[in-house]
Amino acid sequence: MSDTSHEPTTIPPTKPINLNTPESSKHVSESHSVQTTTIRLNGDNFLRWSQSIRMYTRMRKDGLFAGDKKAPKEDDSAYATWDAENSMVMTWLVNSMEEEISSNYMCYPTAKELWDNVHQMYSDLENQSQIFELNLKLGDIKQGEDNVTKYFTVLKRIWQDLALFDTYEWESVKDGKHHKKTVEDNQIYKFLAGLNVEFDEVRGRIIGHPPLPSIVEVFSEVRREESRRNVMLGKKVVGAAVEGSALATTNGGGYSRST
């Protein structure tokens, strides 16, 4: 995640979060009723936490969060509204942290400065050891006793984390699409390789008819085979909602069939 620098705010750096004005209290009270993310920053999960926070704030107060919306002067009529919104965004951030971390972020003057400090403290996008560790975990994952949906979801979580490290901007759109398809094909190979032996037939069918389809289509085909086998063996079939949830997560990751 890149971080863009902005001109310093005019608010004194020692000013704490202002929760005392009526409008600030109203906005902060409203923010408590909304769950920003189920992921709490614990010091080791910055990548996943920051992505979740970005999704929420982008829908609401992203200008403030990014520092694009500058603080008016305190005697400006717009200051009260800015102060209330700033306090609300800061409350979202602090409430999404574990207590031992959030206690260190109660006295920052703006959401932008708070975010910048958290980013500096916990972001480690250049740390190759994290990429190495994620790939080690990926290599150890097999289906085992999990159903196909759970197995795929575990893989998907690691793929999403690895994608956060892939920040290269391709000059050629064609090269970018080729890279994306190569990454997706490797994910398909990993998914198929870790399946249990009863999926040998569907695995061979998918690999034996190049080019490979999308990861969504591969998951759906394997999932249908699992459902068919469960019906024939008299097992309880996992509800369609579970499959739909996994597919929605996959689509959210930006994967699509190449043309």
C-alpha cells in the first residue's frame, strides 16, 4: 500500500481527539453502532487489517482518511463539521485495534496523522521474510479432512496476502494481463494438487483441456463433483450459500477468465 504525503495540518500536534462538541459526540456515537471490520490490528496482521479498513473508509470518509480534506481554521464555520468527521474516522481506526495498540493512538490530532503513524509502525511491505513465510504456509496446505470450500478458502486467504506484496505496475496492459493469468494458473495448479485422491478424475479433466479456465470455474467444477459424490454416498450436502460465499470472496479478489 502506497502512502502519499500531504502538507501538515494547521492543528497543533498535541491536540487530543475532540469528543466534547455536540456534533462530534453525535458522529462518534453513530460510529460506535457500526462495525468497521471484524479484523482487529494486533501488530502482526497489518496487511489484512489495512485492506479491510480501506474498504470501509473508502465508502465513507476516504478524503479525510487520506488527508485530502484539510482542516479549516478553528474560527471557520466549517470547522465543527470537519472536527466531527475527523473524530469519527479516528474512532473507527482506534476501535479496530487491539486494546494494547489502541491505547497508543488516543492523542493524535487528525485521522491522517494517526494512519501515517500506524502505517509506519506496522507496515512491512518490503519484508521478504513475510513473503517467504506465506509461501511456506501455502506449500504445506492440503485438503485433508476439510471440504472443498474450506480448503479453497484457506488457500484464498494466503493468495490475498501475497497479492498485497505484488505492487509492480506494468507499462504494457498486455504484459499485465499475462502476468495476472500466470499467477492465476499457478493458483489453480496448487488448488488441484492439494485435493484428495477422490478428485483425481475431475483434476485430470481440468488439466487435460488447455487453456485453463478461471480459478472461479475450477473451484465450481470441483465443488460440483464433491456435491455429486456426497449425494451418491448419502452424505449431507453443504448448502449452496456456503459455495456462494466462497465464490463471492473469489470474485472480490479480482480474478476473471482471460479472453
